[in-house]
Amino acid sequence: MAYCAACGTEVQGKFCSKCGAAAAAPQPAAGGYQAPQPGYQQPQYQQPQYQAQPMGGPQAAGLEENVAAALCYALGFLTGIVFLVLAPYNQNKLIRFHAFQAIFFHVALIVCYIAALILSFILVFIPVLGHILILLIYLALGLTAFGGWLLLMYKAYNREKFVIPVLGPIAEKQA
């Protein structure tokens, strides 16, 4: 790129369009450094201005209240514990309710699966009927658990406070 030696503007050809002077070919300085052309201004660095953002609810952290409430159920009691620990979410009463209800729901499921395991050890001694009963128990327990999990996530996402009959009031007291 050529610059006019007289006025410092960029030249497109052999003569400057601004002052009419002959353009000289750019000559790199020693060591590959090229000195700034006349008329060049060094850009000034400006300190970025940061403003303090007020601490809000769950939306300040990036998640809507209904999404955070539904995610409490996503990975069982693990996500319930996570939402009870994370700062903006653990101060919201609705999210705390769903987190506690998710923890209680999944702990109750674990207890039910342990009871089914103990029952299956007893039923295994009944030759054919025992195996069919074990299969039916696990199928009913699994479908009920999956359906309940989906229902709780759906209700939480739609901003409905669905209270599980036995565990919900305990979760309300904890929240």
C-alpha cells in the first residue's frame, strides 16, 4: 500500500488524488519494521467501563424459574442437591420446593427398588409363578417411576406446583 509523502493519504496509482504529488513505493525499514506513515494516529486504549449488575433471581444466572424447577428432577436426587447448593436458585422458594421433592421422590424410589429386590429373593423359590411375579413387580415399578418422573418435570416446567401425596408436604416444610 502506497502513501503520499506530502500529505500522508493512501494513494491508488502513481499520483496522490488529494494533493497531486507523486507517490513513492513503500520502503520497509531495517528489521522488517515499517515506521508509521504521516497522518497516522495511534489508537488510544480505553478502559472498559463495567457496571455492577444487581443480583436477581434465577434469571440472573441464566435459567428461567420453570426451567430450573424442571431440571431439579432431571438426574434424580443429584440435580435436586445441585439446585439446593447453587446460589441464585437456593433462595427461590419454588425451586427449593421442587429440589426437595425431587430428592424425596428419588430416595423413595430407591427404597421401593430395595424392597422389590428383597421380595424377588423370596419369590425366586416359587418355580414359575415367582419369576412372573418378579417380572411384573419390576415392570410396574419401572413404569410408575418413569411416568412419575415425567409428570413431575412436566408440571414443574408448566409452572404448576404438583404436590406428591406423602412426600410433597414434607418438601413444602423444608422449602
